[in-house]
Amino acid sequence: MTLLFGLMVTGYAFGAVAAALSPNDRAARLLTASGTVVGGGAGLAVAFGHFASGAPLALEAPALLSIADGLAFRVDALGAFFLALVGLVAVPCGIYGAGYSAAYEGRYSLRFLGAMLNLFLLTMSLVPVAGNVLTFLLMWEGMSLTSYFLVMTEANEPDTVQAGGWYLAMTHGGLALVLAAFLLLAGGAATTSFADLRTAAATLSPATRNAVFLLAVLGFGSKAGIVPLHVWLPRAHPAAPSHVSALMSAVMIKLGVYGLLRVGLDLLSGGPAWWGALLIGLGGLSAVLGVLYALMENDLKRLLAYSSVENIGLVFIGVGTGFLSLSLGAVPAAMLALSAGLYHALNHAAFKGLLFLGAGSVLHATHTRDMNRLGGLIRRLPWTALFFLIGSLAIAGLPPLNGFVSEWLLFQSLLPGIGSSAPLVAPLMTLAVGVLALTGGLAAAGFVKAFGITFLAIPRSPAAEHAHEAPGSMRMGMGILAVACAGLGLAAVPIMSGLGSILAGHAGLAATTPRLGGLSLSMPGAVGQMSPTLVALGLVVATAGVWIGVRLFARGPGLRVDETWGCGRIAQTPRMEYTSTAFAEPLRRVFAGLYRPTKDLSIDFHPESRYFVQSIEYRSEIVPWFERYLYAPVIARVRWWAIGTRAIQSGSVHAYLTYLVLALLGLLVVLLVQGA
Amino acid sequence: MIGYVLEVAQAALALLLAPGVVGLIRWMKARLQNRRGAPVWQPYRELAKLFQKEVVVSNNASWLFRAAPFVVFGSAVTVTLFVPILAVPLPFDGVGDLLVVVYLLLLGTFFLSLAGLDPGSPFGGMGASREMTIAALAEPTVALAIFALALSAGSTNLGQIVARTMSHPGAALSPGHLLAFLALFIVALAETGRLPIDNPATHLELTMIHEAMVLEYSGRYLALIEWAAAVKLLVFFSLLGNLFVPAGISMALTPATLAIAVVTLLAKFAVLAGAVAILETRIAKLRLFRVPELLSVSFVLGLLAVTSSFLLR
């Protein structure tokens, strides 16, 4: 185990150093990928080794940075789960990146990209296994900084610089809140190791516990991309290279969930009912708004990023229901809800990783992310199309893939709450059911749009017409995740019992094992049962049976390929097709209260007669509520302060030395007064 | 063993009866409108004819267009395995619950919408976009109606819901059940493309939803899609008939009770088909952008159903 842990660290570190020192771009790409694959694979092995043996692995170096207890790593079940999550996505993204980053050769530094990618993965793998506050914060900040540099890879694009700015500001705001949460927690502890914090947390006053929880929700929520702290996410994730987008959306935002669970569930051992209600509220808001904004996007990668906001909302609904049930003493229900949340986090890692890689493959082939300029790619990129379709089915929560299983479990975990007699719980849960169902339906609509407009029908631009399939390495990366999407759904029974043992022991959660009725998933606390394996089998057998039946008995006189029927028009052009905007138009009108679409129509008439039109230009935009009404005032105020402080920044060293002396004198006076 | 045989027999019966239910609605509608109307078995003739006809596929269409009818039909067939049609409890009750049924039907809709986009025709895109909008907005109502039933039955599995209502016949008339029935009825109209949401008999492309989406299909592919749509209608009729009024459904699995089950099932279908026929004769199609209002009414009904089930447990 220690050896594997060492291999993981060395793998990533080797990838980083070797990429930085590599002689040429090609070598840099391959060395980056080899480090990533070795590190990710070893990370997976560490996690599964822990699941198999249950032996905790602790590594400490108190001499390093001894003022704050030094560096300490400790692999426990919860950490191992998130470590596995990193490894699961890191390996395919590493393989994919080797081919994808070839497009950067000669334009951007591949040495820097490779080094940053491996450092990002290294710090991200070490966050969930950090054993004390210092290690956690160091790794957390390392993860944020390296991912900032990764977002900035395509620094020549003006959008990228802006996205990077948003990301840097939000992530450091989040860090400050997390830091405050840990400072409050550590108030009564001897050292800052998580084990000591856990014992100390029991003695904290309820007000302090509430404050710690709120700070943790805001701090970790900003990393997770929960509404209204999500504004950086649809900017930063699409700007990064696609395999990095995949890692950020699939894994990094999940570490926000990890942080929340570590603090809220592990260290604080749950709390009053309103904690859970708050998480459900934030989750529901994120789920609905995330999917509604995703529907309006024409940029493929931004659509995926908004959909990450939606899915993290679903995870929060699960986790929140868990906290709520825990506070009501319903342990099996809490177990079910928390496992469902974690299961959805795992599934989202697989399908969102896959979809971002697919979008990257589209971008690689056509150099555009605008769906209104894509189309017809299923013929030019058959493999990418197949993988993207699998990802779309999974994310839309359709059987028999993994997304369906976790959505089903989330539904199941809400039902016991509806029957609860505690005040206000039943209405909250009923609304959560509505939110969950609406989100599922809208996600299906959104991914019909994402797949249908991008891959089907006639190409809408020459770039889409002359697209080419991705190279083997990229196809392999996507293939691994596509298999994971199917496998994670079929293996629901072992996964749920595994998640049960991961969560057991935290906050008095007893280990519950699924009642295994053959292949049926029947959880204690759940009110229904379902077998993902048999549903999948039934679906495959039925579909294949119909196909064989039709071939045998109803072949008909054959098949003719002809033009699309078009009401008597002469020829079909791509301009007649439904576009991404058109597809979402009905929903834009249904939810006009939220979107407040602006309409700007300018018609250029023929000079001779107003009956003939030379050109029509139609523009419609939706109101960015959060940016305009929440962030704009804050940014304006910060800017005002910044301009104010400019007055004391003269640029003269003498002036700065004077400030130092004045500050020192001020401190001495304070000490003097306090001492007296 | 008898359970598995019944399971397959029930699915086969659903597939065989489905076109007849559509024919029955059409015949009743024609009679109500003072027309003679085609015989009830006309849809069977149409399907037989379509299976014999040549298939024309758009030159823009990909493999997905040809695969979609099989997925749509396959998912409809799978659904019939989980829906109580003749008897409960059956061995597949624990394999899939009501949520599985709903999401399997959504899988069919998903593929059909993609197939609508595939030929690049504006009508297909229009149909796909509208169908997905309506499907998405109907989803919350379905979930709430399911939960209203599950709350009193203690399970989302269909066999248990039916068994519970059988043992508590009074529950069938509880406000929770009645409200859930109304909510699910509106959703059934929306999901199966009936008036006032969609007009299955329309000839004008601009007002079509379901028909626009499948406009490019012909021959055996069209036959599969039409048949699957009929099965979907039958599934909703079975849910409405058997979940809310389970009387007649066989629990003993003896030949006599099964015979009674078949007869009551046919009677329930006739009543529901009559209701749809009267409704379609009496009311006109809603404007597309009035449909969300109707669906929000059904959502509120679902909400009330859950609330009253909760309060009156």
C-alpha cells in the first residue's frame, strides 16, 4: 500500500518533471501521458487496496513545516472513494490528452501544460487523503493554482483571460471561507489533524458548529459550483483544453462535495435539520437553474459546464437528504440518500468526463464549439458520435446506463421523507421530487439538443463538413469512460454495498447491506426495488428480438434512399434545418419569466419595395441574473476600494518603508495598551 | 413457472391488443361525430400493409434513424413486462418499478426525437423540439402521481401498489388517488399525443408534434413506431385502469380469475377509450404555448394528491 502510494506520487511527479524537461513537443506529450496514466492507475490501486483490506494508511512528516504539524496523509474509506474518482478519470484523460494536445504544438508550450497537468492531478489526488488541515489547504491551493494555469493554456484567446480572472477570484474567495471554517474548528483542538478536530468538534458550541458548517458550505460550494457561486464554472471549464475541462468538471468540483462531507459529516458528525434543508435548497436551485441555462447554450462546452452545475445540484440534494434524515434519526434513509449522492457523483464523473472528451474531439475536428455551425458529424466522426450518444443517454438518466440508476436511487431516497411526520419535511421532499423529475426531463431535452444538433442532419458549416475522426489515443480515452458508464450502471448492487461500508461509522451511520434479491437493488430505507442488470437485459433482448423478428417476417420489398421530403421545395440546404437556438425556443418561451429574453429584430428592406426583404437580423439574449444583480455590484465596490487604495501606492520605496515603520509602531502601541 | 408464462403472455396480449385500442378510439370518435368510421381492426390492416411496403430513407439520415424504431419498440415491449395488465404479483414486479416504466418510455421519446432531427427536415426538428418540451414538462407530474400512490402503498413497485389497493378497496376513492388519477390522465394525453395537446389525425405539418417527428418514416419502420405508440397508449390505459381501479385483476392466477381479468381489462379499455373519444370530440387542440398551463394544472393536481395522501394516511 505504501509502495503504491509512493508510486502514485512518483508517477505524477515524474510526469511533471519529465514533461518540463522534455527535448521536444512530441516527447512532452508522451511523457505527460505516461506520468498521468501511472499516477492515476496507482491511485486507483491505492483506493481499491484500501477497500479490499480496510487497513488505514498513514504517512506523516511532522518535520516538514513543523509549525503547523507538518505534512500528514491518511487514507480512509471516504478519502479512498474520492481518490478512486480522480484515478478513474485521470487515466482516460491522460491517454486522450496525448493525442489532443498535438494540436497545441508550436502554439502553446506543451512542457508547461504537461507539468501543470501532472501537478494538478497530484495535488487533486492528495486532497482527499490529507490527514491534517495544513496538508489539506496546501493541496487544495495547489489544485486551484495548477488548474488556473491549465485554464489559461489558450491564453491568446480574450475569453480565456476573462475566464481565468473569474476563476482565480472565486476560488480564492472560497479558500478564505474554507480557511475560516478550519480556524473556527481548530479553536479547541490540540493539533490540526483531522482526528483531533473530530474529538474537539464535539465540545464546540452549537453556534460555532453552525458557523463552521455555513462557512464550509459556502467555501466548498464555490468549488463545487453551486448556485449562486457557479458563475466561474461555465466560463473556466470550457476555456481549458478539453481533457482538462473533463477533469475539472468530472473530478475537481466533486472535491467540493468531499470537503463538505469531511467537515459536515465526518468532523462535525451531522447537525440540526436545517443543515440538510439548506443543502437540499441549494441543490434544487442549482439543479433547475443549471439545466435551464444549459438548455439555452449554443456553445457545446458551456452547455456541458452548466449541466455540471445541474448534476452537482443533484448530488447536493442527495447529501442534503442524508443530513436531514440523520438529524431525524432515520439512519437507513440517511444511508440511502448519502450513498445515492455519492453514487451520482461517481456516475457524473464517468459521463461528464466522457462528454467533455467528446466535445473536445468535436472541437479538435472542426475548431468550433458553436452548435449552430456543427451538424452531420455522425458520418465523419462515427466513434466520437457513438461515445457522445452513450454519454448523453447516461446523463439524461435513461435506462440502462449509470445515470438512471443513481437518479432512481435519489428518487427512492426522497420518498421516506415524504412520509415523515416532522414539520415541513414532507413539503420540502415533495418539492424536491418535482425538482428532480423536472431536472431529469429537461436534461433529456438538453441532450437531445446537444447530440442531435451537433452530430445529426446536414453539416451547417464547411468546418463541420470536412471534419475528421479523432486519433486512436483520443478514441481510447473516450472508450474507457463509455465502458465505465455502462459498467457503473450494471454493477449497482456491489457499488451500493461498497458505498454503504464507506459511509459506515461516520456520524453514527451503521453499515447497511443491500438486501440482495438476486440481482435486484433493494435498499433498506428505500420503498421500491429495481434490477438495473435485468432491465438492461430485457431492453437488449427486446430490441434485438424485434430486429430479428422484422428481418425474418417483415422484410418488405427493400429500402430506397431518397431526398428528405420538404413540402415541394427545390433543394434542401442546411439553413432549413432546426438549429440549436430553434430547438430550445419552446422552452425559452415557457420559462420566459426566468430568461426574460430580449428581442432585437432589424429588417433591411429592398429600396424599391417594402414587400421584398434584403436581410433580416434577429438577436435575442437572456438576462444573466447572477452576474448582473449579484456580482456586478460587488465587483463595482471592490473596484472602488481598489482605486481608493491606489492613493497610498506611490511606487516609491521610501514611502513603503514609512508604511512598514508606521505599522510596526502601531502594533507596538496595541501591545503596550493590552499589556497595561 | 406459471408466473413467467403469464408475464410473457401478458406482454404478448399487450402487443396484440394495442392497435385495437387505437382502432376503438377512432371508431368511437367517428360514431360520436356522426361518421361511419373505419372498423376497429383497421389499425391491424394498416400495420400489415406498412410492413409490406418499401422503406424510403432520407439521404441525410444516419444509422441512428434506422436503429431508433427498434429501440422505441424494444423499450415499449420491455415496459409491458413491468405493468400490471392481467395479474399480480408477477415475478418481474421486483425488476422494475413505476419509475423504470416512466424512464423506459422517456428512452423511446429520446430516440424518436433524435430520429426526428436526423433527416435535417425542419418539420422533424420542430416535432422533436416540441415533443421533448412536453415530455420534460410532464415529468414532474408523473413523479408526483407515482409518489402519491407509493405513499399509501409503501412501495413504488406496481404489483405492490395494486395489491395494496385490492386489500383496501376504499383507498381507490380516497382524494389522493382521485387527484393522482386526474394528474396522470392529463399526462397520459400529453405523452401519447392526444387532444388537446397534440392531434393524432392532423394533416397540417405546422400543428404536428408527434406526427412531425416521425414524418420521414415509412414502411416497416413506420409500422414499428405506430405500433409502439399504440403500446404506449395501452400502457397508460393499463396504469390508469389497474392502479386506480384494480377490481377484476387476477391475484390467484387460476384460469377462471384470469378469464375475468381479461374481460374486465377489455371493459376498462373500452371505458377509457370512450372517455378519450368524447374528450377529443368535445374539445379543440390547445395552442402549443397554452400546453404548459395545462401541464402545470396537472402538476398542481399531483402536488395536491401527494399532500392529501400524506394527510389522510
